Amino acid sequence: MSRGATQEGTKKYAAKFRGAAAEGHFREAQGLTISSLGAGTYLGQPNENMDAGYAAALVAAVENGINVIDSAINYRFQRSERSVGTAVKVLANKGFAREEVVVCTKGGYLTPDGTMPADPNRYFFEEYIQKGIFSAKEIAAGSHCMAPRFLENQLGRSLKNLGVECVDVYYLHNPETQLSEIPKADFLGRIREAFLFLESEAARGRIQYYGMATWNGFRQNASAGDAMQLAEIANLAKEIAGEQHRFRFVQLPYNLAMTEALTLGNQTVGGNTKTMMEAAGELGITLIASAALLQGQVAQNLPAFVAEALGLENDVERALQFARSSPGIATALVGMSRVAHVEANTRLVGRAPAGIEEFNKLFSRGEGV
């Protein structure tokens, strides 16, 4: 079994779509060639029908020009990761090697296994506290933990669920959750401990890169209680591992209704105020857009000026086009639990991303959308 996605493998993947994929669909990020759209696995019931739906959709996505797959251990009680694992196996039999596909997952939230236990508190006590994997004081908001022993346990489970030897991007999942309960200094101390662990796992070859998958942390005013500064966090990684550190990815919501990464100056780098996109570019960190369709909320009834600026067939395509075309976004994630979703979304593989002219038109008419 191969270790993970490689420069050569992902280039080979993109080459399979020469002629079918438009220029700009594949991009370079951290030495890998990745697709402008990625397949998400968040929503859905924890049942066998949904498991099978996701597995089939992920296979179809990779067959149609998407080589970024995103999951998390808590999605559908670990079942989404297992659907990814099924898809990776099927794809290997169809001639898509592990080296061609970028597999991403997340850890941080406590999750049951497969189904909700009758007594969740007892389950977590017996499964984790009794075994010394975490202590009660390491839990924040009743559901979140970044203690190295816990992350080690979760990464081991994720590797098994996914059926891989290496996760290409391992995210701390919504770490800003902890800022509701602990002071900033303690929070940064916990991040540092987590990064020490993740750098050691990168050295072992069990992860290739790590990052943060966030919801509020990077898209609020800097003064917000759970706001984070990317430069401050990147500096922790640099202190641990120097310029070769593996903290290279940040995931955050970005769509027609949430444009903060592009429009809000909430980051400080070298004494200068920057947007998240500018800060990430300066710090060598790749941005991945989550919630590109905001669970369908920006996939219909868009203002007419959006269609005028972006063209395309329908509002789903326009919403995805916006997210994947924005400067500084490497991949826009969209949930794909059915093959029909994949067929609709991958029509964009053959269409070039929007250019700066179309973007200017969009923002001059929409005044920030």
C-alpha cells in the first residue's frame, strides 16, 4: 500500500483529464496537483443506504476529475470515513492509485462509533476517560478535545476507517470551539501541544500535512472572542519545526453568502492588516473553501447580476464557480452523497474558472455580493 498522495501521482491523475478538464481546474498546492472542486462527506443519516451512496458518489467524483476528498471522524459517527475507505479500495481496482487522490480528515470532536449509544456519557467515560486517553479537564464545550493522546487515538481510528497508511491533510476540527471556555494563552498552549504531536506524526509518515478546519475562527472581526490570528498560529508551527513545518492548510466557509476570507481585513501579518486570503498567501498556507453551497442555501434564487457576471447553466454552478474561482482558494468543497450530485457538479470540470473581469463585474454590481 502506498503512503499517500504524491507530486507524481497527482500530476498523473490530472493528465488523465487532458482535453476534458478546462485550464485552471487543476492547481498546484504544496507540491500536489489538486482539483478546483472537492467532495465533502458531512451530511446524511448514519445508515447503510447513505454509506453506499457516499461510496458510489466518491468513486464517480474521482472518475470525473475530482481528486480531493474531505471527511472527519465525527461525520455520521465515523461512517463517512468508512465510505471514503470503501471508495479508495474500489478506485484502486479501477486504475486510480492512492498516490493520485488527496484524502483529508479531521479530529477534535468526540464521536460515537457507528450509531448513537444508549448512554453517550457512559460510552465516552469507558472508551476514553477510563483508558486514560483524556481527562475531563481536557474537554471543552462538552464535546471537543485537542490533547495529544486523544488526537493519537483519533488519527489511529481514522487511518483504520479510511483504509490508508497516510492522511494527506489532517485538520484540527473547529479548534476555536475551545475559546468559549479557556483563555487565549491556554488555547495557544493547547494548539502548540497538538502541533508538536502532528509534526511527530508527519515525521512518522502517518500524515503528510496538517491544518485547521474552522467555522468562525478566521472569518470574524479580530476582536471577536473566538477569532484567531493565522500568523500567530503559523509561528507556533515554525517554532516547532522551522520553515519546513507541515502546518499548510486551512479550511473555512467561503461562498456567496460568506465572503469574509476575501473581503474582511481581520488578520495582522508583519504589522499590516490583511484579509485571510492575503495572510494565507503570505504565510505559504493553502486555503480550502468549505460549505461552497452553504447546504443548498446559495444554490437557488441568486440575484440576476450573479448570472450576468458568471454565466453558466444554473445557480448551483454559479455558486460553485464563485467559490472555486476566488483568488487564494485552492479547492471548493461540496457535499456529494449521490452520483446525481457528482454528475451535476462535475460539469464545471470542463469549464474554466471565472477570471478577474467576471469577478470585478460581480463585486461592482453586488457591492460585496
